[in-house]
Amino acid sequence: MTPILTTTTRRSRRLSSQVPVRYDEEGWEATDLLMYLTTPVSEAPSPAPSAFSHSSTQSDTPSPRRHTPSHRRTPEHVPRPPNAFMLFRSDYWRENKDTIRERDHREISRICGELWRALPPAEKQVYTDKAISAKEEHLVKYPDYKFTPMSRQKKTRRVVSRDRDIIEEARREKIGMLMGKGAEGMELGRALEVEDTCGNPSTPVTERTPTTTLIAEFPATNELVCDGEEDGFVPTCDIPPLDLNAPNPGLYNHVPEPPSYAHIDPQFGFKAHVDVDNCFWFKPTGEFVNPPAGPPAFITADHFQSFALDGTYVPISGLGLYETDLVYDSYNGA
DNA sequence: ATGAATGAAAC
DNA sequence: GTTTCATTCAT
């Protein structure tokens, strides 16, 4: 495969044996650093750590989320709760980054691995407990969360793959949320009926030229694939009806009357039937925008693209909510 | 197998 | 501009 040749030309510097410290319970950075002065050096078998008093936390906690991997950069992506080691590693970095010379995080990871294995059980337990707490809080905060890893293939599949994956992931998350809410309505059920998409064996997805129109591509992957072996992927035909009367989760809980339905067109992509009288969209700034007056009409992929370029959101029932993801973040930017 | 964090280095 | 790396652990 890829002749990766050891990229290991870079190398380590040295270990600074040190120890742990802390982390914000949610797994987010806590800004507290005490010390642990790490002598940048060597082989000191750092004995016992322990000093992490709790302070973590709230120093104002600015925005917690940072450095989101691009392939998971979706508006409502929920990260996994950190495990004990991750908490340990984060603390280690937090406490030592200013004093150690090592900058290569692969090496940092190696060091942490060693330290971790050498860590006294009692200290380990501290992190284990923190991880448990983080997990519990995570559960409270995201009751419907389900870890749904993406296959590597999907992540690296060429062509607009990345974007599609983001979209797909967002979709899965969204659906997961909706399902968790016990969807009921039927509008979306109808909306999502994909006629033959699920019976349609192979759709030449890759045939499409990477026009970069994400939106146009979106349905091709999400709706037409329908392959059962996709971990976490919920075939469209299996998606239960959406409760349109229930408050929409996340950003759109204030969407009034969910408009009409969405329709997946194998050839042209996403089409949504929008009742302009009951629909509106708003910009990231929060500014509301009234839709152009007129009778209910189809909004096609092209339109969505326009919206996207315009940086506007288009709430349209269940799929519309999902569709908004397309407009979000990196999409409208570049 | 993936992704939780991290950011330099490699594509 | 995006992915890989290196680690442990939970899913």
C-alpha cells in the first residue's frame, strides 16, 4: 500500500518523567496548572505524583472545544469522553509543555505510555475515576450519544469523500438524536421514503465528477448506498418517522412549523419541498430571513448551494435540519 | 477498527 | 489545507 516508509526520521528527545495532573471533568482542558516542574530531563523515575489538586476548571473556561479533526468537524458532533489515559496524557502535556523541550507529540505519547504503565495503581485509579466521572457527565449531557466509529475506507475514500463523510456522520448523529427522541410523526417518514434507492443496488456514486458541490453529492452517498455493513449507518429506509411536533434538538428548537418534506433524487440530489409560508431561515449571526413569498416550491440542490454560499441555514423538517449542517462551518467558508 | 487529545510533520 | 503519528482504553 502506501509506501510509507518509516517516517520516523524524527525522533525523540528525552523523557521527562513526570506526572499527571488534571483535566477538566468533561475531558476538556482545564486551565489550571500547578506545577510539577518537570525537570526536563531524564530518567528520573518520577515517583509519585499526586499533586494534582483540583482546581481545575473553571478558569472561565473559554470555549472548550478545540482542534476538531476535520473529518469530524460537524456542527453538533459530540466527542467521546476521554478515557483514563487520555486524561492522564492531557494533564501531562498541560503541566509540562512549558518546561520540556519535546514537541513531538508522538514522543509525548510514548512517554506518557511509559509513565502510565509505571504509574502506581493508586494514581491510576485517580484517573480512572476521573474517566468514570467524565463518562457519567457525558451521559447526562448527551443522553442519546452513541459511539459510531467510521470505517477507515469511508474516511479516506477519494473524491469528495471527506465532505461526504462529514455529512454522513452528521446525518447519523442527527438521526440518532431523532430516534432517541422517539420519533413519531410521519411527515419525514414520507419524506424519507426513498422509493427505490434501497432496492437500487449500485449507484455509480463515483461516477460523479467531483464538482465540489457537496450538496449535490450528499444524497449520493447517504441515500443511495444503503449498504448494511456500514457501521452505524442507518439506511434511509430504516429511519423512523420524525416527530415534527417535538421540539427540534439543538439549534433548531425554535423552528416553528416544520415545513413539508424532503425528497431524495438519485440523480439530482437533494430536493426539499418547502412551504414558504411556514418556513424561514436564519443566518449564523442569528438574523432571521424571511423566505421569498410565494407558493410552496421545491428547493433543489442548487438552491441549497446558494444558501450555503450565502451562509444561511435552511430548516426543513428532519432532513432540513440535517441539511443545515451542510451550510455550517467549513462548508460555507471554503 | 475507531476515536478520544495534542500539534509537528508529512502529504 | 488535510491527514498522520504515537499512546491507552472503551466502544
